[in-house]
Amino acid sequence: MSSSKKPNSAQLDRSNPEVLQRMLSNHLIYTEGKSVATATERDWFEASAHAVRDQMIEKHLKTTEACVDQDPKRLYYLSLEFLIGRTLSNAALNMGLEPALRDSLKALGHDLEEVEETEIDAALGNGGLGRLAACFLDSMATLDLPGQGYGIRYEYGMFNQRIKNGQQVERPDNWLRFGNPWEFQRPERMYPVKFFGRVVQFSDGDGGIEHHWVDSDTVMAMAYDVPIPGYNTGTVNNLRLWAAKAAREFNLESFNAGDYLSAVQDKNISESLSKVLYPNDSSAVGKELRLRQEYFFVSASIQDILYHFLQKHSDWNQLPEKVAIQLNDTHPAVGVAELMYQLIDVHGLKWDHAWGLVTKIFAYTNHTLMPEALETWAVEKFERVLPRHLEIIYEINHRFLAQVNHLFPGDTELLSRVSIINESHGRRVRMAHLAVVGSHTVNGVAAIHSGLLQTTLFADFHRIYPEKFINVTNGITPRRWLNQCNHNLAQLISSRIGNGFVRNLDQLKGLIPHAEDAEFRKQFRAVKQENKARLAEYIKEKVGITVDINSMFDVQIKRIHEYKRQLLNVLHVITLYNRIRSGNAHTITPRTIIFAGKAAPGYKLAKMIIRLINDVASIVNEDPAVHGLLKVVFLPNYDVSSAEKLFPASDLSEQISTAGTEASGTGNMKMALNGALTIGTLDGANVEILEEVGDNNIFIFGLTTPQVADLRTKGYSAWDHYYGNEELRQVLDMIGNGFFSVEEPDRYRQIFDNLTHHGDHYLLLADYASYISTQDKVSLLYQDKEEWTRRAILNVANMGKFSSDRTIMEYADNVWNVKSLKQS
């Protein structure tokens, strides 16, 4: 830690660069053990992080004291992912330290942006689910809500994506190799988590039965705390992450006998639980590790929640008055069974009493409409890993089905559909069903998504529990996704309407009149060009491609998946390429089409799509006939830091999933907030973005959700579109016949077959003509710089609804019943 020379909070003036400069110098010497002469840029980052952390932890301790004194109901957010990205710039801005930190570093001969670039992204998430959780933590703290996140301290992220010969290559994402200055290890907060073993039953002496989980293996969960600062407030909340530790660290007997591998075997096996985010679950071993990961962090979290409750309370009936738990998707759904286990087996409550408490505590957010994405576990595997919890789930299911049978007597098909145990095609535990049955509220994350949950995926449950289902549309934090990542635009906006929008995004409505101001449009374009120039430098550095910042930056950045339809975008790329080659270049608006995203290691077709994008890019970018009218870029290893460069530079936001498949999306919100126009289907939050910005300021194409359902019901022929559209047929033939893979002509035959012979499940060909026609309209409008800019400004101005602050207030009022802390 730093020396006694470090100024204390009474001496500290956060706006005084001289004070902060002294703190930086002291941390450099006493925390990093470096002199100015020997310090690296990484050392200056560490010193800066510790100086900012000092002030965060002071507020964090005061927040903790306020929670102890006021004893409010607290929200605990359980999520397998928290994609928080870099912390220094976000924390400095939220804490009001950014100007002083910038000036202090400058006085010491360093640039804040260069120091910030040395920070490694925290690899605690993969995509939208984890980034949403991070936005929610920011909003909870900003709104002074007593809340805490719970997750896993992954030693390695999902993977570090590299592109070699056009193909995705996965490498370990060792984000902790330099340590993490933002975390506090809490070895005193450690809980045992049990696996395997068996259950024995005993009479409790009152005619009941006690269950004892015995002969189990135990892994210890150790807490690491990361402070989460709110914006311009005294609240700093906590993200608690669990690391797996062996119950027995080292077998000295084996070591002394010369069996060095056995000496550490238990430790290595135990600690594998928190090694990697989303281990490849294409194997039985990978599936089991995934289940154990989920239970590991859920069990530790619930034990921790109960520990804190029992510090001040002895009446279990107060538990729902003091505790709200939100399940972020199905990953933590085993928490329903775990809380029952803790209350019944550990703390001795009777079943009815415990279940009455559980169903008042949990709420469940669903993030997917696709049944195949909802977690289920083979009963045999679940019983082997968590034998007592399977018994509890059986009992929950038995009582639930008895209730349903009373409501709908004799409807055996309904009972089969809603059962937590799926009896068809091998018995499986349906985790989404467990979450619905065990929660008092179930929400979707966009209006269309929530409606579809009630009419399709959970229609039966909606009949049984109509009062449970609500909508809470997702949101994004304007602190990270405007004030931080697009600071020049934030300053431009502030010059016209003040900076109140950072806490109240609805204030952006004040920009609407400025869309008609030619000078403001000019300044808005200048900011966009600066952002594009910054991204162009980044692209050149990362992949060696030079792009024209005067071209339209057409961007699709998201997880690679068939339903997100990166392939439809590729069809458009090839269509443009063919038009240029055929001599129609005069009709083409110059474009740079940018892709980024990871494919799950076991998802072969998604990885094939990445390779196709890179093969198409190789041909298009090297063809002299293109004359710079078209460039294609795949940026590897998409993460929060690269997103912070991509969103501000985007002109066109590609949100083109098949209608009825995307729950919400948040990339669509981030791009629009940063001045991009959207081309998209009426899917997810696109529907609500359309309502907010108006149909003149967004490009909507393709089938609607009812039309998709109707087409699939009546029968869909992909071949009709193949033979009925000459441009489409040419594009597909080029893919299928090896135009982009001459050394291996059949490389993409599977893609061709999926889109034709195998029925085109996600209806790319059905939407192709509408997509291409709408893209032509996009090109025409982009040629009118003034009108394009006017519409871009109106997109920014109408993004107020999509603040995560609004989302969190809806949860707090309508789901959690959690109130803001009183700040002194």
C-alpha cells in the first residue's frame, strides 16, 4: 500500500491536480516500487488506478455503512457474466476525477489516453448478456440503490480470438496476468460448495424426514470484491466474484513420495471451476463443468446473502422484506433449488414455510425466445453432480403439477408441457421452467419479446400465472456508451443543452431543434469524422487494412450466430461487389463494411461464416476493379474496448436478425445513441427504437414476426427465391461453387445447402430482396450529407427511453421493491 504521505480524505480536493499528482507519485513509489525514471506506462496505469481506487473505496465504505445503518431491502443480481470492460476511464469520469487525472498525468509527462490503453479488458463476459449486467450495476449505483452483483472471477475469459488464414483461432485470454488493481481479495469470506455424493434420509422425530447430503466433494468459494461507482453520487456498490479454491491445497504425503502431480491434483481439479468463461460444452466433460460452474457461484452467493441477512435478523419471515434476487437468464436458475436446500436442510425450515419465502424473493429475466438456447440438463448428470437438488426439484415439480391439475383437471398434455422434468427424448431438467415456477415475476426485455414469451414460449405458464409476466425493456448506461466512449459528442451536446443528460437521458430531447441548425450539423459531422479517423487507425493497426473515412461505415458487431444473420450482410457485400464488377460502379455509394464478433468454439457453422467473411474480404479488398468503392473488414477479438471505438464511428447500424428471434439487443441502442442510423427488421428493441425515432429516421425491411410464423406454417420454399431473383442466384452460386475459395471449391457448400436444400431456417432468402432494396435507399440518403446528419441527430435526441437508469427504476419499482439509499 502507499505511504503515510498519501493525503487523507480530509485533505483531498478531487478537483486539485496537484493533490492527485502527489497521490500518483506516492503510488508509483510505494505501491509499484518504481521511480519516475524506471516506470513503464503500465506502472503509471497501476498508480492511476490505485489513486482513483483510494477514493472509490472511501465512498464504498460509506455506502456499506449506510446499508448497515438504514437496513434497506437489497437487490442481488446473479449473472454468469459481467462484461465491465476497462475501469480506469469509466471510474474517473463517474467520480469526477477525469480532468484532474488528465492534468496530473500531463504534469508528470504522460497522456491519459495512452495510460488508459494499457489496461486489459476484464474478461468476465462474452456478449450482450454480460454487458447488460454491467450497465445495470452502473445504473444501480448512480440511482443510489442498495444492490450487489454476484458472478465468477474467471481466470481466463471465453477466449482471445485470432484470425489465421481467415479462420477463428481460440487462444487463452489471460486477462489477470498483470493482476487486477480494482479488486479486493476477501479470504475471510469463503464458503464450502458441495458436489457429487449421495443423500441419506433420517426420521426427524416428528414424523418428518431429514435429508443429509453426504460423501460429497467440497470446493471452497473465495470472494473478490470490485467497487462499482455511480455517476456524480456518493454511492459505490459492489460486484462480488467467486474464485474456486481447493478444500485441501496440497498433499504433502504424495509430494514427499515423489508423486508431484498427485500432490496438486485436487487443487487443480477444484480450481478449474473458475478457470474459463463458458468452457466448450460440446463434450460430456464440458457440459458437466458448465453445470458445476453455475451451481458453484449460485451456492456461494446464496450462502453469502443469508450470512448477511442473519447478521441483523433472526425472523425468517423478514427475508423477502430484506432480500430480492434477480436471475439473469437461466444460468443461475438452480438458485431456486439452492435456496430451498439452504433453508430446509441447513437452517431447518419446513417445506411450505421455505417455499413461501423463496417465491417472494426470486425474479427471472428471460433473454431468448429459442427453445434450444434454454438450458436443460440430463437427469442422470444432474443427479450425479447435485443429488440433493434433484430431489428438491422433483418435490417442487410434484407440488406444482398438483396445483396445475387442480386448475386444469385432466389436461395431461398441459402437465407434460409445463413439467420441470421433460420426460420425452431422455429425461431432462428444464431450468427455465424451474425459474418460472420459483419466481414471483418473469420479464422479457423488449415489448415484442415479452409478448412472444406470453403467447409462444411460456404461453402455458402465462395461463397458469398471468400476473407473473411483465415487460422491462433493456437499456444502456449513457455514462459508458456516450460520456466515456464518445466524449467529444458528449461535450458538443453539453454545449447546447447542458450535461444533465448523463444522468437523465430524456434531456436529449433538447437536441431536436438543433437538428435543423446547419452549424450544429457541421459540428456533429466533424465529431463523427474524428471518430471514424480514430477507428481507421485502429483497423490499420489491428488488421493492416486502410479504409476511407469518407466512405459509409456500415457496421455489424455482435456474437456470430445464424439468427443474427451476418450471412445476409455477406450476401449484400457480394451483391455490391458484383454490381461494381459488372460496370455499375456509378450507382455505388462508397462503403466500409465492418464485422466483429466471436463464434462459440463448438459452433462450426458460425466459424465457417467468419471464414467466409474473411475470404470475401480478401477478394473484394484486393480487386483493382473495386476502385476503393467497397472495403470489408473483420476485426478480431471484439470486446468492450474495441466497441468503444466502433460505436462512435458507425454510420449504419446493422440489426438484421430474423423477426421473432432477437430478444432485445443493446448494440442497436448504443449505435443510435452515437449517431448511427439503423437498418433492421421489426425484431427485439428495433420495434421500440422505431417508435421513438419515427419511421423516417430508421430503415426497416423484411418479414414481420407474424409473417415469419405464417410463412413457416404455410410452407416456405427457398428455391422460389433462388430462381426468382437473378442477383441472389448469382451470389449463392459464387459461394457454393468456390468463387471465394478456389483452392477448396466445396469449402462453403454447407452454407449454400443450408440456404437452399435444407430450407433456409432463418429466412435469409425471403428477406434478401427487401434488404437489398432498403440498402439502396440507405446509399442514396448517405449521399445527402445534410439530411443524413439531420436524421442521425434525431436518433441521438430520441434515445432517452433506452437508458439503463429507466430500466433499473422499472425493476426497482415493479419487481424488487427496492428504494434508494439516503445519502448524507
